[in-house]
Amino acid sequence: MKKTQYIIGIALLWATRSAAQTDTLQTAKSAKNPLIIELEVENGGIIASKEVKETAFQHAYYNGVNLKVGWKIQHSDDQYFTLYNNPIYGVGLYSSTFNTDIIGSPYALYGFMQSPFGNLENKRWGFDYRIGLGISGNFRPYNEETNPLNVVIGARNNVFIDLGIRAQYKLNANWRAGAGLAFHHFSNGAMRLPNKGVNLVPITASITYQPNGENVLPDKSKIEPYSDNIHYHVNYGMGWKQLERDIDHRFLKMTMSAYASKHVSHKWRMGAGFDLFYSESGNSDQIAGDKSGQLSAKLSYGPSYYLAHVLTRNLILNGNVGYYLHKQYFNGEITRIFLRAGARYYVYENINAGVSIKAHKGKADFIEWTVGYTFNR
């Protein structure tokens, strides 16, 4: 009986110690990706032409606030987090006012990546830049009768693009104060006209709280070389476009793309390919006129330069600069050169999904919702 009790006692002691060790390991592991909470205020910096300033932004003054929650990635088997100096990934909530009823008081929900740069060993000063993408709402869109002065945005909900750079001063182990510049762009990709877009370059001030004040410097001694493979990409995209303000119909747009690309560094891939575009508006007598229904009225195509900025193993920012060999002005293809910028995420192995904005000369063509497949990845 005593022997049995002794064995049970040893077993309980071992289980208790194992649980304690496991809990300690879990605590240590969780501490490697500490929580970051940040509040940022911003104001000023409305960018607009003289005509727009005298209409939509007359007597306007911009103020905004961001509440961001993220995690500093200090523990991961993806070496890209190390290459980007243990960045912060998280979610932000944005709210603003232009102090005018013409534009509205937009808000946005977005995801962001914030990467440190410069001398990471400095105990007091730090520098970082950020990239954010999300969806905004609560604009007061153009209406011919009730809001005719809003010549910049025709939709209540729009894409929100956020870029920023700043300096931070470490007040103590848990608190940092910062100041910098941001860039915000709001656009609906011509789904609703007008769509000149809203562009802001405000001054920012922030306060950051990190409950666990310990930070780990990135160890870049074990970075593996980037792949030398040529990647082959096939993508399909679709979206909608309003071509004329007085024609309420939104026309279907589709894209088929094929590219080849290769790493030139860990963070960048470059290549080239070909884009084929379909515009439903080529079937409209009101838009295409005598060319309505012809294949040449619906299709456009051309080669394009491909650029990818690799943020993680599965997340990239993608861009294109292309040249139309054939295009139709009445479909909104107003220049020979077309541009594309967006983001894609590999949701399962070689299958990716994403969103991008296609544009001509700074004017949005349409928002592409894309799916794709990469060979030889």
C-alpha cells in the first residue's frame, strides 16, 4: 500500500512539474510576440486641385484618429519577419472629420504592417514605416440634388490605403511617444462616379503602450538564401465600373493575366507578362456606338512589367506597368499605359487571392478582385 502511495506521489509530482514547465514555456513563447496598443491623432494635409478646394473642400479642415492593436512578431518560422526587423502586424480602426457636411465623417477598418528601420540598438529613439489597407464608410457621396458640391467621391463605402513614417521616443519600458507623416487615399475604383478620390498627407502624433516591455533584436545570421526559381503566375480578376455620371449602370470588367517572375532579392521579385481585359460596356449602344457588340469593342490587351514586394512567405504587394497594344477609349482606357497596385495572399499552397486597383495616369479604372495560381513556387 505504501509502495503504491509512493508511486502515485511521484507521478503527481512529475505531472505538476511538467505542467509548470509547460506553462512557463507557453508564457515565454507568448512573450516573444508582445501586444502593442497605439493611439494616433492627425490633422491637416488635404491635397486637392483649386477647383476641388473651392467646391468639395470649401472651409474644410481635416482631423483624424487611429486606434491600432497589433503584435510584434519576434517568434516565427517565417524568416521574412526577421528580414523586416520583427515588424508589428495588426488591425486598426480609423475615424475622421472634415468639419463639413459635403464630404462626411469617414471611418475605416484596416489591416497594417509596421516595420522598424535604422539603428535598432538605440535605447531611446526608433523609426518605423507602415503600410495599411482596408475598407472605409460613412462618406456623404455626390448627389445631383442633395450634395452637388461633392465632386470627389460618389460612394459611401470606399477602399482605404494608409502609408506612414515616423520617429518614436521611448519614455520607459512600456510607453513610447511618436511623431511623423501619413498618406491616406480613398477611392471606389470608379464603381460610382465621381471618383477623383480623397488624398491626405496629415501630420501625426502617437502614443504607444506595450504591456510587456521586452523587445528582441532580429537575428539575421541564419537567413537562408532566396529561391532562384522562375515563378509562373496565372490570375483572373473581375470588378465593375461606372463610365458616365448620368448613366447609372455599372459594367462588368474582367482580366486574365499571365506573368513570369524571379527573385532579385529576398524582398523583391521582378518579371513580365501579358494582360487581357474584357469590358461589358463594349456591348452597350450608348457607350460603344457603332462598334457595339464587336469583339474589338470588348477586348483590350498588352504586355506588362510585373513587380512583387514580398512581405511574408504568403503575403505580397503586387504592381504592374503595362502598355495597350489594343484599347478602346470609350471603355475608360484613356491612355496607352495602364497601372496596377494591390495585395495578394496565398490562402492554400500555390493558390492566392487578393485585391488591386487598375488605373490610367492616376485615374482609377476599376477595383479587381483576383484569384490566381503560381507554378514552381
